[in-house]
Amino acid sequence: MPMKKLAIILITVFLCTAVFASEGEQAGSGEQNIFNGTFADSLWTVLAFLLLLAVLTKFAWKPLLNGLKTREQHIQHQIESAEDARKKAEKLLDDSKQQGLAMVQQAIERAQQQEQEIVEKTRQEILEVKRRAQEDIEHARVAASEQLWEQAGDIMLTLGGEVLGRTITPEDNQRLVRDAIAKIRQ
């Protein structure tokens, strides 16, 4: 396909050169023009131009285009690398944010767990103190009751000795105390 285009261009240039050269021969040498002169001069000018165009295309234009294409590819590669680096950096940032949030969440959960453990331990200690206090109160009540009964028995023994006028033996004393306690409790 490029050869057909080149052939069409060459034919058009030759025809234009022939037309302008024939006009230049007819006009004479009154006016200066690039096409003044003979057909051969015009033909050599076109051939020199085409030769220069071919040499420049092969040795200047193609290497220049190749260099520009290589530079474009290099810049495109750098842009892609920069984009990849940016995406990686964003991913790392997101990951670090997620890790930070996870660490904060774990710390909150641990703090809540410790708070629950402390509350439960304190509740257990309070219940234990309360239980011991109730036991102490019960022991003190029983001891006070026994002491009260014992004092009541001593008072009854003294009163019995005064009322009866005789001395009561310890066995009698025990029996009387038991009987009195039983009656009072009823």
C-alpha cells in the first residue's frame, strides 16, 4: 500500500514538473521561476528532492520516530510504575488503617473484659465480706443468747436459793435451768 501511494505521488510530481517546465519554456526567460529552464533541469530537481527525501526518511526521520516512540514507551512505563506505586501505597495505608483500627478494637475489648473481671472480683469480695459479717453476727447473737441464758440461770439459782432457803446442787441447778429455758422458749 505505501508503494502505491509513493508511485501516485511521483507520477503527480512528474506531471506537475512537466507542465510547469513547458510553461517555463514558452514564457521565455523574462521571469525567474524555479521551473524556468528545461524539462531536464526540472526532472533533476525533482529527483534530487526525492533522493533527499528518501535519505532523510531512512537516516533521520525513522531514527527520530524510533527515538520518540522509545521515549514515549519509557514515559508510559514510568507512569504505569508510578501508578502501581501509588496503588501499593494506598493499599498499605488502608492496611495500616485497618490494623490500627483492629488494634484499637482489641484494646477496647481487653479493657472491657478487664473491667468485667474487676467488677466480678469486687462483687465476689463484697459477697464474701457480707457472708463473713453475717456469720460473725450470727456467732455474736448465739454467744450473747447463751450468755444471757447463763446469766438468767445464775439469777434464777440465786433467787431459788433465797426463795427455797436451801442450797441447790449443781444437778438441781442444771435441771431447773433447762426447765426454765424450755418454758421461756415456748
